[in-house]
Amino acid sequence: ELHMRTNEPVVRVLASLSRFAIRFPWRVLMIAGVAVFAAIPGLWRLRLRTDGHALVAPNAPEVLYDKAIREKFGIEDQMVVVIRSRQPEGIFNPATLQLVRDLTAALAKLPGISASNLMSLATEPSFHMRPGTLVNQRLLEPPLKTKAEIESLREDLRRIELYTGTLISADGQATAILLGVPAEADRPALYREVLEVIAAQGAVSDEIGVTGAPVAESLLGTHILEDLGVPKT
């Protein structure tokens, strides 16, 4: 009974509005039209944000602290390209390792991508020096083709240990390319560009997937627009 009494003022207001609309339909339509036209300029400035920061006030202490840490240490959200080999020896075969090299080089060319936040087996140093220098070779440098070279890579990864569970899976069947996404980047656009880079590799025997928070946010935005009936552009 108390709940019904609380809702009585709301019910009366809604009833009076409906009666007014029935008595003066043209006035109501004109008012609605004016409201719509007044809102049109603001519609062009609407932006759909699906990242976690959009749910919190930008001046919240937690947000400011997170921003300061990210700026100080250059931390970016990561998009992860996962390559899973179908070969019995896992990723330790010439074709998969060359695919890692090619994808890493292509992703490094995407606009706004910083080399310091792009990480894969193709970017990390090994224990070996480049001939005639004191500079470490990369793990996949030069292209590994022979069984002895690939076994040397396997041994290097075993000794380093750090990359197991990060860049390579514990069973050696998969490897990852970590791509730092700048805060100001258009994430859906970057996600599409990454998919285009993967498609440009042509037919490969390995499975390639893309995951990470930026991907989830991009897909969420796409699904929201689809649910709202917004046509794809």
C-alpha cells in the first residue's frame, strides 16, 4: 500500500501528459520536433567508448594514479596475436618461426605503434653475438632453417626461462606477439588493421588468433552498434 501511494504522483503526472497529448496532438508533435532538431548538433559529437576508463570519472584519484603510472613507465594495454602450430614439434619449425618474423615486421609498420611496446620472439635478444660485433642477435636472427639452429633456439629459451608462459606456451605449441596499444588510438580501427596484416600473410598452416582488452572493447562497441541498428560503414 505504501508503494502504491509513493507512485501516485508519478501516475498522475503521466496521465495528465497523455491527456494533454490527446487534446493537443499537433502541439505535442511540434514540441517533439523542436527537441529533436535542438539535439541534432550534439549528436555529431557523440562518441562510443567501451574502455574501462569510460565508466569512471576522469578526475577520480584511481584514474589519475593509473594514468601517472602508465605515463611514467610507458605502459599500454596489449593486443595479443597468438600463433598456434599444428606441427608435432610445435612452434619449433622453420615455417612458424618465419611467420613470427613476418608478422612482427608487418605489425611494427602500423601507424602509432611503438617499437618499444612490440614484443615477440623476433624482437628479443639471444645469447649469440652478431658476427664481428658486440651486439646480441635476436632470437630469430638470422632466419632459422636447420634442425641445429632450431634446437639452439629451444635451448636458449630453456635457459632464459622468462619467455615461457609469456611469449611461448609451456608445451611449446603456441607463441604470442604482444602489441602495445596507445591510449589515444582508435582501437576498432587498429584491430581491423591487425586482422588485415594477418590476412595478408596468405594461407598458413598455423592457427592465428587475436585477443586482449582492446579487442574485447572493440567487439563490444561493434555489438552495441549492431544492437542499436546502426549500419556498418
